[in-house]
Amino acid sequence: MAKILVADDETDLEILIKQKFRRQIREHEYEFVFAINGKDAISKLQQHSDIDILLSDINMPEMDGLTLLTKLNEISPLIKAVVVSAYGDMENIRTAMNRGAFDFIIKPVNFEDLELTMLKTIQYVAQLRETIRAIKENNILKMYVDETVLNFMNRREFETSLMVNESIEATVAFIDICSFTTITEREPADVVVNLLNQYFDLMVKEIIAQNGYVDKFIGDAILAVFRGDFHLDKAIDACLSIRKQIANLPQYSEQTPFKLQVTAGIHSGEMISGNIGSASLRRLDYTVIGDVVNTAQRLQGIGQDGQILITELSYEKVKESFFCQKIGEVSLKNKTKPVVVYEVVD
């Protein structure tokens, strides 16, 4: 349903509009809001944030239509105005257009022409809103997906390139929210999902701040990837920030008086990046796989609450930048030899 604000000091116009568009009003195609001048129109715009278009006269007391046009962009640049006035000289038309009017209709009103103009304007506003929505979604997508993926999605050869992959040098951080299972066992589904999304949002912001991206959400854990210069350092900085942010959160409820913590496993090296899944089902996940990814996940798996674990190989690369404590040799699944593990303290 389109919502239309009519600003005109002639009360007869309100009656005519309600009569001429009674079917559309009855069938909820249009909803009209009426104002007696520009000042009143601004008040109505502030009360009704979902107005799509404005129909405005020029000659009105307190605030005329041309002045209203200059205020409209400040209130909402998405609302488009159609001037409906008896002052149809070229000077007024040009002034109205220069101040952002979308169209101009001369009184006495031809209601067939008015409806066609309204439809055209409503469609234009809908396109604008769709474009804004797409931009917002694209920006959200950029928060979670590597730029390579976005470029990949825009290529014409999408169909023929579904299974393309590459080897990359990067760092993987597997970050898990400790004890979250306890919450899932005690709280309703809506509470659980909302809490998890809040924690994920906090974690994602810290990952993005270090130029990382979220490869995937796995249960109550995040698999993040860091590429480019100093990718290992950035991954550690992100995990330290996440640990600090989570630790500073208040206990989530009085009934369960414990504070959440995170554990993280970090590992660097060469891995495969590509679309993994079924092309025939069109269910593919652009992700990273390989021993580096597995090692990061297994490091996280052996970590205690609040620990950030790295291998000795990573420690040698960052020991001058971060304070680490040696844990010692540990056995990781599918590793033939024990791995020397360090905890990043700060």
C-alpha cells in the first residue's frame, strides 16, 4: 500500500481525492494523509515515517509549497514530490523542479492524469527503496564475505566457474563461545537466538576491525579468515579484542550467574579456498579447507575457557609482538606427532 501526503489549503481537494480514489482507499492500495500547509506537512512527515510521495500546492499560508520542497530532502530524500498548482507558468515549474519536484500538475486537476502521475512516482520511489535495500544488503554481505567472493558473484561466467578454487596463504581463527550450551538448555529458542546473534555481532565487529572476514558460523562458533600483510598478527589481535569484549559483558541473567568466555585456536599457512558443495543442487559454500583449518579447530577444541592457542610455528613468528606462555606438547586428532602449543596471554 502506498502512503500519500497531500498538502493543500483548499479543503475541497481532500473531499475530491477521497471520492475519486475511494475504491483504492477501500482496497488498501492508497492511504492518504492531509495537511493544510507546508508547516503542517512537515509535522505530518515527522509523524508518518512511511510516506512515499507528497502532493503539494504552491500557494499556501505559513509555508508555501516551494519552501516545503527545500525542507523535504532534509526530512527524507526518498520521498518524491509532485506539485499540484494553478500557478503553471514556466518560472514556477522550473523553480519547483530545481528544488527537487518529481513532476508538476496544473489545476484544475485531471484525476486520470493525477493517478497516472502518482503511479509513476510511487514506482520510482519503490525502485529507490529497493536500490537502497540492495546496497544495504551488499554492505552487510561485505561484512561477512571476502571481496573475492563478491567479485566472483558478479562475473558472467558464474555458471562455468562454480568449482574454481585456489591456494592461499592466510590465517584461520576458530573462535568458540564457551558454556553457551548451558544457555540453550535453560532458555526459550527466541532468547537463545537473540543472545547468540548479539555475541556474534560483537565478535564480527572485532574481526572486521582487523580486516578479517567470517568464513562461516558453526553452531556457537565462528571460523574467521585473515589475509594480506601480518595476517597472523591481525588474527591474534582480533581474538584478544573479542576475549576482552566478551569478558566485559555482564552475566546474561540472574538465574545463571556465570559470565561467558571464548576459546580460540589460530593457525597460519597454505589452504584451499573455493566453492565446496553440490553444483547440481546449487548449494555451494565459498570456504577454506585443509590442514591449517583443521589444526585451528583442534587447537580451539583443547583450549580452556578464555584461552587463545597457537602452535610453536606461529609462536616463532609473533613472539616479539605478543606475550605467550608455553603449554607444551599436545596430541591433536589426525596428527602423527605431538604438537607444541602456546597460549597467547596478551
